[in-house]
Amino acid sequence: MSTILKGIAASSGIAIGKAYLLVQPDLSFKKIAISDAEEEIHRLHSALNAAKSDLEFIRQQTAKLIGEDEAAIFDAHLLVVSDPELLTAITEKISNDKVNAETALTETTNHFVRVFEQLENQYMKERAADITDVSERILSHLLGVKIPNPGLVAEDVVIVAEDLTPADTAQLNKEFVKGFVTNIGNRTSYSTMMARSIEIPAVVGTKEASTSIKQGDFIIVDGFNGDVHINPTPEIVQQYEDAQQSSDKKKTERVLLKNSNTQTNDGRRVELAAMDME
């Protein structure tokens, strides 16, 4: 049965293909009283170093494949994972409260997130998301759980997720990932800005994509209007395939125009500039 979800058109274009649900790992844990604080602090440092290595690699790959401006997003993440104030607060909680590293990490970072979210400065509010992303990455290493890497997808798909972190989006392989749709997000989030940079169609803020769409469903992501079609009729598929071809043709023409030699009849060179309104 054909269904349509409404969301926010975050990155223009049309993606047609099989749904690939990006399921986040179970990061749940129990609060445990510990007797050896030094051992827990050692576990924490190991997880921090592993998370830092992850982020350094993702930043390097992003700079190489997408661009330095997009890679700079991860500088904020690297600052979080190396923040001495945060590290001191976590280690002191381990030592003073005699709790496992998972508990100390989560309770401390949750406190920082609440503080940042209450600030009026938008830049500082965005740092709360950075802390959350980094905290989950450190926690995954403490638990020995792998965070899914969408860069390993090796077939034509449309990614469906609760949300995508900047790291998720930076690792998307355009050869296989034709677009993505998420439950939450907006046009100004890091992931959507990066999607526009790498020209992957995206619809965000659907609220229910990851629950309404099943693994392997055939879907269409309309990054122009914010519509997501689930198992559309053949007629709708044909309409969108025609629209996709038209859009691709216009994009090719713009690229050719961008690289063309622009000058007046008398030989004076003129810089050509335009804004993409799609």
C-alpha cells in the first residue's frame, strides 16, 4: 500500500530506491558500584583515545572526499573529547561516587548538555549536540559496541534513520547512498548542511520514517517538496523518474555553464554567479 510521509525538504533532489534502516546500537548499561577506581579511569582513557582516533580518521576522510569546510565540523568534536574540564569531572565522579565509567560519563555529559541547552546563544546550544554525539561514541567503546558505519553500504539504497550525526553523513558513499530521510532534524543542522555539500537529496523531520518504513521498502525521497513515498504505485515511480532525469539534466547544464568561458563580444571576461533555488 502506497503511503506518503511529510517532512522538511533539507537537500534538493530526488532519491529512488530500497530503504536501508540505519539502526543505532543498544547503548544501555547498569549503574555499578566499583571498588577499583583506577581501573575504571583506565577504561575511560582507553575509550577516549579510541573515540579520538575515530574522529581524527573521519575528519581526515571528510577533508579529502568532501572539503575542509565540512571537515571543520569535527574540530568541535575533537575539542570535546580532549576537554580537560570534562575529563576531570568524569574522573572525579568515578573516584568520589565509586561508580563505573559508563555511569560517570553519562551523568557528567548529561549535566553539561542541560547547561548548554539552557543558554540563549545559538552557537553554545549547538555544542550540546556535539557533546551528545561524542559521549555516545565514547560510551560505545566502553561497552564494546560498534556504531554503524553507513560508509560500508555497498548497494544502491536510501538511508532511513531516527537521525544522522555529522559523522554518519560525512561517511555516506554517494556511489551507493542515493538519499536519506530522518525522523528529526531541520535545514540548519550539520547533517543537512553536509548533505547539500555532497548533493545527496534529503528529507528530515518526518517524525516517523524509521517506524513507518520497513527494511527493504521501495521509497522515493523528494528533496524539493519534503515528501517521502513508501511503496509508491508504478505511475508515481514513473513521474518521479521523469522528474529525476529532468533535474539531473539541469544539473549537468549548470556544471557545463559554470566551467564555460564567460566573456563579452569584445573579449572582456565576466564572472558568472548564480544562486541555486531548487
